[in-house]
Amino acid sequence: MKTSQKTSQKSRQKSPRRSAAPPVRARAAKAAAAHEPGHEVDLFGVPMDLGGARRGTDMGPSAIRIAGIEEKLEHLGYDVVDGGDIHVESRETTKVGDATARYSREIARCCDQLRRKVHASVAKGHRPVVLGGDHSVAMGSVAGVAEHFRSRGESIGLIWVDAHGDMNSPATSPTGNVHGMPLGVLLGYGTSELVKLGGFAPKVKPEHTALIGIRDLDSGEKDLIKKSGALVFTMKEVDQFGMSEVARRALERVTYGTAGFHLSVDLDGVDPMVAPGVATAVNGGLNFRETHLLMELAADSKKMLSMDVVELNPVLDTRNRTAEFAVGLVLSAFGRRIL
Ligand SMILES: [Mn+2]
């Protein structure tokens, strides 16, 4: 199973390359694509591992770049600019601070920088793709996208792919690790320096939010998830209804009454058989095709504004396999088709 999945992924990624159009035609396709808004993609890396317990997610952006994200998106017809990395202080040079929201000061500073960059990108009609980093970076990316549409009187939707709820608060978190809190923060709950990022809260409304792949919740966080009113598809619903139906319902939820949606992919939402290079692996996750189908249907909706891929931990990966899978997901979300 593992081998065949890997092979099919490779052949899907490489076959267009072998039959690559001559450079002139490629340039023409790119020029034509450039007239449509959203055909410019800006990459931002956030080498952040302050939000989690295990070291190594700070190497995520590098591993995703090594897996070829820029050239593969260009091959799909996008104009891609890599905006480089946000500077993140390391644990060696930063104070833990509040033990119930560890490193929250430095995390807030980095997320605020990311917010500015993402905002500027979206304001130009580009689509930002944020490379994490632990999931705390999504507080910056979603804030930046939300800020732009808020200035036009519009809301955004949010799809949150994850094994976890990421809705802890300093009061409920068993660890004080901020990567277990970002969705709660975006919905307006938690540490005020994070909630108030960009000077407004919440960043998204629960009626525009859908979680997919959930299978590991802390007891204190369950209450907030239920109370929040966000739409939750645990693995039970994925098994029961199938990803096609789950994606349909989620997309309806995040596009109804919004300008579009942000897609936040925590790689731990995917089964560890497919994506082993994550710090907090939980068995029984989304399989290879379920995850790709969700991305493909997100692309079909033509409403995806921005995306992040987070929690890649190259230290725990096998020959960069999870990074290559992550790049494949980005390509599917940006419209790569089998046929
Ligand atoms: Mn997460």
C-alpha cells in the first residue's frame, strides 16, 4: 500500500514534466494565466517551532522548498514569487514567558509580521501560500487574509484540516503549547495579544468555519468546540459519509456569505502512514486520496483565497517523503488535475 501510493504520487508529479511544453509555449501559457487574478502565488516561510513540544518544525519551509514547490507551481502555470522566511527567534534566544501560553510573545510578533506580508499579497490579488512551521503560524496568515476582506466589508471562510481541534485556551491546554490554540484564537478565544492581532477579532466566524479529520481532542477543549458552533467533521463523519460529501458540506459552509476561504492544512490530519513527518502523529487519519480529493474539490470551487501547510517535521520524516506529499497537496489545491 505504502509503495503503490508513493509510486502513484511520483508518476503523477513527474509525468507532466516529461511531456513538458517547449519554453516558448510555457511562457505564453504563463502570460495568459497572468491576466486572471489569483494566478500570482506568493510563498512565505515561517520557520517556527516555538508552538509545539518537539523540535524540528522550524525546518519545514526548507524541506518543502527542497521538494520543489516553486517550480512545480510554475509548471502549473502560476507566477510564483518566494518571499523568503519570516525571522523567528530560536528557543535558545527567547524566553518561555507565560507557562500557559509558552513563547506567546515571540509567536505573536512573528504572526504579526506574517499578517502584514499576507495582507499585502492578498491586496494585490495574489494568493499566498504559507509554509510552516507549527500551526501557530496560521494565526498570522488567516489574520492577513481576513484583514484585507474586512476592509471591503467582507468575511472569509476557513477550512481547518487537522487531527486535533486546536481550540485550547491557556486555561484548558494541558501543555501550554500555542500550536494547540490557533483556531480558538482565530474564533476569538484565548490570550489577548494573540486574539487582538491586527487590531480586530474574531478573524473568522464559526458559521464560516469547518474542521476536517479530527480524532484527538483534549477534554477541556471539547466544550469550546461544541460551544463555538464551528462545523466539525471528525474521522467518524469522514468514514460515514465519505470525503466527497464531507468536502461538499464543508465548502458550502465556508463559501456561503464569504469572499472565499483560507485552507489550513495541518499535515497531522493525514494518516501517519502517508505523512509520517509530523510531531504529533495520530493513527486513523485521512488517507492519500481523501486528502487529495479535498484539495481537488477546494480547487474546483474556485473560491480558495490562500493556504498554509504546517507541522511538517523533517527530523521525523523519511527521505523528505512528507514534504513531497505536502507539495502534491498544494498542487491539487491549485488545480492540478489527473485528466
Ligand atoms: Mn493543528
